[in-house]
Amino acid sequence: MKIDSIRFKNINSFKGEWLVDFNESPLSDAGVFAITGPNGSGKSSILDVITLGLYGETIKFDQPSNFVVTKQENESFCEVSFSLGERKFQSRWSVKCKEGQVRIPEMQVIHLNGAQEIIESQPAKVRAFIADLTGMDFRRFTRCIILAQGDFSAFLKALDNERMDILEKIIGTEIYTDYKQNIVSDVEQQQQRLDQLMVQLNDIKLLTPAELEASRLDLADFKAQSVVFINEKEVFEQQLEQLTEVELVERNVYRIAKDIEDNQVEVSQLRSSLLTLEKFTELDQVLMQLTESDNTEEQINQYQKELSVLQTEIIDFKNELEQRGAVDRLDVAPNEQTLSRPADDIDKLKSQLGQIRLDKGSEETLLQTLDDQVQEKKVLLETVNIWLKNRSMDKILIDDSPDILALKKSRLEIDGLKEKKKTAEKDVKQILTANKKQQNEIKRLTKLAEQSEDSIAKLKNKRDALMNGKSLEDVLGLEEDQNNRNQTVKALQALSLKFKLFNQDKAGGWFRQSPVKVEIPAGLAGDYEQLLIELEQEQKIQNALQKTVSWEIQIRKHYADREALLDGEPCGLCGALDHPFVGALPEIGDSRQLLVDQSAKVDALRDSTNHMKSQLKEYHDFQEQCREDERERTDMRAEWAHLCTRLNIVSRELTIDNLKAFKKLRVQEQNNVEHFKKVIKNYHLLTPKLEKLNQQLVTFRVELKALEDQEISLPVQYDSVGEIQASPVKIIEIELKNALEVEQDLLAILVESIKVLGEKVPAKGREDKLINRLNQRRQDFQVYALRRTELTTELDELEHKRIQCQEENILLSEKLEGYTKQLNVAETMRLHVRLYEKQEESTAIDEKVQACNEERDRLTKKTMGILTDRGIASPEEVHVLANQKKDIPQIQATLLDLDASKVGLQAKHTKKKVELTQLQSEFDFSRQDVEQALNDIENKLNIAEQESHHVESVLAQQVNLVRNADEINHKIEQQQQCVDDSKKVLAEFELEDSRVFRKRIQQDIASNLLKISNEYLEKISGRYCLSQIKEKQGLALAVIDSLQDNKQRSTKTLSGGETFIISLSLALGLSEIANYGRAVDSLFIDEGFGTLDDEALYVVLSTLENLRHEGKLVGVISHVQELQERVKTQIRMSREQGGFSRLDVVA
């Protein structure tokens, strides 16, 4: 993510509308820019604008709309344009005020690629969209964009057992929730991948074995059909070839007839030509005249072209003479002197004139160059003289420069002595304080030991009173006995309640009532036995009727088969040899109605029997239940008596059905139990206190003994009065006093010399700047003095060259004017001569054209008279006859050949006609029928081949699908293992102790942070690498330095610049972790740089500049003057009247 620009209005102290475009120069050209300004000028408002525009929140306020709007303004807004790769977006936050009340803020996000489309316009949805788009909520965004370099500096300097707590503070306690969410999300993702694989497997449609076998059989059928169709196709193709042969004979017959006809036409034409040639005897004479006329015409055309060219040249010459002012010479012939003048004179004049022009141009250029150089040197000399005049006091730096270096050394010595004094004072103070603390500690431990002894005695007396002279074992035994009695009482209560519920009708039935004597009605058992006998008899009658009905059905069924039975032969059904009913069928009645009636009677008897049986069973069950209830009541009363006897509480009032008397007993026993529990609890409370006090007493006595045995040697010596006689601090103070006196002497010498130079005595720590400044002033003065001497010499030489160049230029101008006049006269005379020559030549050509025209007309008239007499229309026919006259022998030979070929063609024509008749008689089918049949066969063949290819592709596809299914099954097994592993991790996480879980997550975060930070370290410095040292407690770190043979260094040995580089790498690593590996290319550091020296500041800025190669733009918020001088590109904040601020981008 990259911030492209921000635009805001009325935010904090910035009144009005402001724009900062990070893609425009100079911000886009800088790898690092500074946000500078005095305190309170609004430097951190840039961060407020960015977070407001994106999330509607700020780092400082929970409800920013009540605090960020500029006072006495009615509206405020922030717009942030940012890009993610090629996609560009704009997020806007705005709020309006009415009568001092701030309304609800509004937000919207716009897609800037192409048309500006509003994606979301509600604040909650905008924040959710930004979080989904960038992968960062407000908390993560602030960690990514604002580098926590200062926190990581403290992280590096902390103790090993403190680093984990600092890291948790930097990252936030949300890491534990995020870690759990990541585990749950990983389980869901793994399960989702498994489900997708299962869906892919279900989408693969495999054929069954039967379908595969059917497809293979279909493929064999289609291939067999293709072979049959191919054979039929070959037969029809042979027939088509035969028809083609017949058509070829027909074309030959037609061609021969056409050749015979052409032969006759050609013979007629040749004979006509021979007859014409025999009559035309003047052919040669006419041809000669025509040739002479054509030659004359060509000569005329040539003369006309030459004449046209001459006329054009004459006009050009006249125009040029008019331009030169020689109109009077157009109609006058040149004299003899003009005609005899050679043309070489003009060329010579032109050559001389061209050389003079070149020389003059070179001299003018040289003169202009010299003028420019003289002017430039004068300006430079004036500038140098002014500078030397203004810096005349710097000449003293060449002869006697102030010795600032000695002052610096003296001050460094004083600082060293002061630091040494502080250290000595601190050591002395620590020793004295330690001695005082030791004495106080002895007193304190003595008092604590006495207090512990008193507390122990009081607690022992209290415990003895509580136990009433009994031991803990005795009390525990009594408690156990009382608990047993209480359990027995609870059993009595449960038994009494059971007895009460047993005698009450809770279910509404008669089974729970008190037992009554129930007798079975007289005669009920006898009636039941009588019904059983009657039912058995009726069932026998029913069975007999069923057999009769079955016999009647068989007789009717085999009625038609009786005629096939023969005496003496066995029956096919029963095998009997006698067949009594062959002759006559016995009478068959209708027993089916009797069977139905008998079945109804049996069912009625069976229902009555069952009803009476259920009545008897109910009577028997009730009597058994009554006897069982009485036995249970007797058992409960016996158990009640047994328990009361065991508790020794037998009385006339305490019976099983008297719950009121029992409740009083229950309360008494429960109070006894509570009493014993209270005694034991108080005993257990007092015992640890006694043990703790005894341990404290032993500890106090051991510490007291150790302190009394410890001796502290004091670093000072006292005299008899108690005054300090000698100490390290006294010695250092004497050395410091001498050094201060040396510094004052140096200052007295330097004040006057530095005052002359316009400088002040430098403050401590700024001597190098003054030394560098004075050295630079001395070097500048020397350079300018030397430059003035050089410029004076160069000006004299240039002025001399300029005078020479002017004289040479005047001489060349005079020569140029003379030669120009001479050349103009010579060229005018030459043009007059050439015009006269061209006019003479044009007159001669006109006379030749006239003569040729007369000759041509004469020849044409004579030739056309002869052609008219012979009946020839045009000269073209004469040329044709002339060509034929040359070929008379060939024409005669051709006529003989044509006569002979005519006879041969006629014989061949007759032969081919006979052959054609024979071929046509052999075929009784047409080409259309054969082609139609062939087309049908090809269509069938194509269909069979397509079906064959389709089945083959299906079978091949099945092979691929089986292979894909196997691969997916293998992936499913692997993915199932991943799902099981993820669920196992989740289960372990849920069962894991919170402290172990917290420590493991911290270790994982630390390892990941070190890995990413080392990658940034490699890119930024290429020298350092962070390494984790395994310790049982805390996080131990070491720095591996490649310039020291990869030796491990403690983080406490790092300088300020080294600490910044490593802290910056850790902050960049945290930024990437907070954004789930997606880097933010716009970063800000809101840290103080005032503690860095010049060297460390140089290392810091170089490191930040190197981040430019990573595509990052870093903004440093600081008011440190040295940083402002080093970083040229700045967003400078300044204060204005009324408490407002302004913003300027400078470079």
C-alpha cells in the first residue's frame, strides 16, 4: 500500500484547504523527507489526516470529530488517495458543525481507475472495506505506517527477562487472540480444501463396468461398419472412374471435330491472302514511300521538342536580364568584344568572392565571440572584486588563523574530568548509601524478627484455645464420626420420604393405595375352562370344513382330466391304479358358506376366551401387587428401626411417618458437622501462618547474621573533627580547576581574533563546525584572489585580439564590395550573349520544321493515290501484306500440311465415334446416380467413424478420469492428514495451560520477527545479523558482526547509529508482520533524533535513504536542527498569527 496524496481542510491548527502530493517533485524524488517545524506547529497533523481519511480515527482521541476541527470553522474534511499495485482509491472523511455542535461524520471510498465509482458511503462499511482491501484495521495500520523504532531501542537495551514483556507491549495483547483465530482459520481452510477435493471427486463421473463393456462393443461394431462402407465406397469409385473415361472419349470426339472445322477456316484464309498478293504488284514501292514518310514525321517531332526547350530557355534569359536591369539589351545584338570574352573570368570571380565571404563570416563570428568573452570576464572580475572586498577580513586566516582545535581539546579534557568527577561522586555516594542502607537494614531485620516472635506466640495460643486441648487427628476422627452420623440421618430422611411417597397416590391409580383384600368372582374360573373346551370343539369342526372345501376345489379343477385316466394305469397326480370317478362324478355340495359361518363362530368364542383370560390375569396381578407392597412396607420399617438403633435415637415420637420430629434431629446433626468443619478450617488457616512466620523469622536471623558479618570499606578518609581529609573527588576537582584555567586563557586569546572575523566563540561541542567554516573561508579567499589575477590577464589578451579582428573585418568588407560589382557586370554580359545564341538557334530549327512538313505532305499524297486504286483502305493493311509476301513459300507448305491433316483427323474422328458408341452401350447407370450413391456411402462412413472416434474419446476420457480420481484420492488422503494435524494443534491449544501458550506464542512471534528483520538488515547494511540465544528465561539476543569475523556481540555494545539500524529493521519487520506480510511503502518515524551525534545521524539518514531501493518513502517528524540541515526535502510547518499554521513543501 502506498499513500499517493492527502488533501485536507480545517484540521487542527491548519485553517483552510491544503494539499500534499507525494507523487510530485520534490517528494517523489526523495527517499527521505522531513516534517519540520517548531513545537505546536502541527507536525503530527499529517498522521491525523491519513488515519482520519482512511479509518475516521486518530491515535490521540477516541472521538476525533470533537477535537480535530479548527476552531470557529463549520466544516472539515480529509482525503487520502492511495494505491494497491495498479488499483487506485480515494477515501474521504468529512464533518460539519452547526451552532458549535459537531454533526455525525461522513465517510466514503471511491475507485479511481477509469470512472470514479463510489464503492461505500457509510462509515462502518468504509472502515470494513478499507480493512478488507488492505488487510489492516486501524490498530494494525498505525503499527505499519508509524515505525516503533524508539520502542525497539529500549527492547535491545533491556534485560533478557524483560524483552518478552516489552515485545508484548509493542505488538499488543491481541496477538494471542489473532494466534487463536489463525489456528481456527487454518482448520477451516484445511477442511475447506478437503471439501473442495471431495466435490471434485464427486464431479468425476465414471462409467460402470457394464457401461464400459457396452462402449467397447459399440466401438467394435462401428469399426466393422466402417470396413463395410469402405469396400462399398471403392466399388462406386471404380464405377465413377469408368464414367470419367467415357466422358474423356466424348471430349476427344468433340475436340477432333473442332480441329477439322478450324483446319477448313485456316485454309480459306491462306488461299485468300495468296490471291491478294498476286494482284498487288506495286507493294515494294508503296512500302518504301511509307517508310520515308514515317522518318520525316519523326524528324519533325524531334525538331518540335528542341524548339520548345529553346523557347523556355529564351524566356528564362529575358526574365533574368529584366531582374538585373538590362532591359535595353533585349532587342540589341551583342558586340564583338562581348562575344569574344571567355567564361573562365566569371568562374574565377565567383571563386574569389566566395572565399572573401567565408573569411568575413569567420572574422565576424570571432569578433562576436571575443566580445562575449570580454563581457563575461568583466562580469566575473567585478563579482570577484566585490566578493574579495566583502571578505577582506578573511585575509587574516591565511597569516594567523585562530587555534580553535586547542580550545576543543581543552573542552574535551574538561568534559572528561567532569564525567570522571561525576563517576567518582556517584561511586562514593553509592558506597556511603550502601553503608547507611546496611545499618538501616540491620535495624529493620531486628525489629521484624522481634515482631515475628510475638506473632508466633499469639497464633499458638489462639490455636490451642481453638482445639480445646485435642490434637488434629482427634478432631479429624470426631469429624469423620459426625459425617457418618449425618449420612445415616440422610438415609433415614430418604427412607421416611420414600415411605410417605409409597403410601400416597401420586400417579392417580389404585396400585399405590393401602392394600385391600380382593377376591376373584365365583364361577369365573369355571366359565373360563368351559369356554376353552367349547372353543376346541368348534375349531375341530372348522378344520373338517376346510378339508371338505379343499377336496371340492380339487374335484372341480380336475373334472376335465378324468377322461384321460385308464384303468390299470397310474394317475399322474396321485399314482393310484383305480379310478372310481371316471364314469360318473360324485355329487359336489357347497361347503364354503358353512366354513365362513363356522369361522365367525370360532372368532367370537376366541374373543370371549381372551377377554375372560385378561380379567383373571388382572385379578391375579393385583393380588400379587398387594402382597409385594406389604412386604416392602415391612422392609422399610425394619431398616428404620435398624438405623435408629445404630444412632441410639430410638424414641416413641421418632417414627417413620413423623417427619416433623425428624427435621429437628437433622438440624442438630448438621450443626455438629459445621462446627467440626469450622474448627478444622481455622486450624488449617492458622498453621500456614505459623509456618510462614517461622520461616520469616529464620530468614530474618540469617540475613541479620550475614549483614553483621559484611564489611564495607569506605573510599574517604576523615580527620579527628569529622571532616573529609582525602578522597578521589578532591583530586579530580584540582585537575578540573587547572583545566578550566587553561580554557579561560585560550578564550581570552581567541575572542578578539574571532570577533574580527565576524564569528563568535563556539559553544561546547560545536568547535568542529567553526573550524570547518573558517577553513572553508580561508580556502575560498585564496581561490578568489588567484581567480582575480587570472581574469585580469585574460581580459588584456582578449582586448588585443578584438582590435586585430576589427581591422581585418573592415578590409574584407571593402574587397567583397569590389568583387561583387565586377561579377554582376560579367554575368549580365554573359546572359546577353547566351540569349542571342538561343534566338539564332531557334530561327534555324523553324526553317527545318517547315521543310520537313512539305516533304511529308508530298509523300502521303502520292502513296494514298496508289492504295485507293488497289482498294486498300489504310497503310496498316500494306504492312500486313508485306509480311505475308515474305512467307508465301511457308503458306503454300502450310496449305499442303493442312490438307493432309484434314484426312487424318477425319479418320480419327470416325474411330473415336465408334469407340464411344461401344462404351456407352456397356453402362446402364448415370454419373448422377453413382455420385449420389457414393455420397450416401461417404456420409454413412463419416457417421460410423465419428461414432467410433466418440466412443474412443469416451474410453480415453475414462482412463484420464480414473487417473484423476486416483490422484484426487491421494490428495484427499494427504489433505485429511493436514486436517487431522490442524485439529490436533487446535485441540492441544485448547487444552494447553495459558502461561505455556502465552510463552510459546511469544517465542513464535520473536522468531518470525528476527527472521524478517534480518532480511531488512541484509538489504540495509549487509553487515549485522540478529541471533537468538536459547535461555530458559526471557529472550536473549546477540548481534553477529560480519566485519569482526562473524563474532557475537552483546546488544549493549552497539553504538547509537548501530542501535538505530537494528531497531529500524525490527520496526520494519513488525510493520510487515502486522500487515500479514504485505508491506506498506509509505512510512513515518515520529522519534527524537536529538540524542544522536553527527556520525550516528549520518548513519541513520543513510539507512533511511537505502529504504528507497525497497520502494519506500520515509517521513521523519523532527525539530532537530542538524536533521533539518541534512534532509533537504521537507514539509515545513510554520506558525502564523492567530495560532494557525501553514504548510510548505521545500527542497
